[in-house]
Amino acid sequence: MFRRNIISEFLIIFVIILIIVFAISNFSTIYSLVYYQFQKSVPLQNNKDGTLLKSYKNKIIIPKISLIAPIIFSGLQKAEILDNLKKGVVYIPKGKSKEKKNGILLGHSSRLLYSPGKYDIAFLFLSKLEKSDKIFVYFDNKKFTYKVTKESKFFSDLSSLNLNKKQPTLYLITCWPPGTNLKRLVVEAKLTKNNQ
């Protein structure tokens, strides 16, 4: 009886410690989610002084979720992608085409305890995007306007994602739910306007 009580107390303390560590490591994520629940709006992310609009040649702007973030070009090595995710959202061309109006943008949905970066919650509110919401992408001072075409989808395995679209398509991908990597949330958007 005495031993069972010690084990159950140990388990309770262990779970409490895990919850505290998770809460501390995901503070910015939790803060943003709580802010959204009370304000019913997304806090402006990563651009409090407005400098990103001018200082980055390659960037993504999603007005609905108040996101402005630099786009970082990356190779396909996992270590390189994770390192680049600290600096912004990562662009990976899809298929054989290196054309910059097609591709995948990867972004974090929560802060990583072991490897924090400035853009750890860039895609936290990706699930709030709905059909017809606009996404603006700037590559080399050219503006591309995309519209969300499908509601968010969740994938356990991205190999089932159809990337062979004829119309220029952008896929925004993040881990879900925030603080885990159990699934991938995917938002698909099609190019509607190319302002050269």
C-alpha cells in the first residue's frame, strides 16, 4: 500500500513537471492562443515596428492572421530546414520546376524548447484561413497574390498530398496540434494575380 502511494505521487509530480515544462517552452504559443480567445483577433506577429515590409525582398504576408515573415530558400536536408525555420518560413520548390510561384512553405506552429527562433509561431493560426482568404508572396520584388482554395486539411503522412497541379499552387504546411508533430496541417492556395 505504502509503495503504491509513493509510485502514484511520483507519477503525479512527473506529470505536473511535464505540464510546466510544456507551458514554459510554448509560452508564446499559449499567449497567442489565449489572446485570440479574448480578443477574437490574431496578435500581430514578428512585425511590431513595420520593418519587415521594407527590409526583406522575399516575404509572405497573410493579412487574416497578421503574419509578415521572410521567406528563406532551403535545401532538403532536415538540419538545414530546421535551422532556416528560425529565420522565417522555408520555401521548397515542388516538382522539377524551380519557378518561384510554385512550391511549399514550411513554418512552425509553436516554439521549440531546444532550438528557439524568432519565427517559431509563424504558422500558429494557419487553421484560421478559409476559402478566398488572400496570401501575398514577394519574390525578388515581384508580388504574387494567392487565394486559399481549400479548407485546412490534416495529414499524418504527406505522401498522400497531391502536388501535381497545373495551375501555380502554394502549399503552407505546419505541425499540428501546436507543440506537437503528430500531424501536418496543410493549406492550399492558387495563384490569382502576378504583379510584375
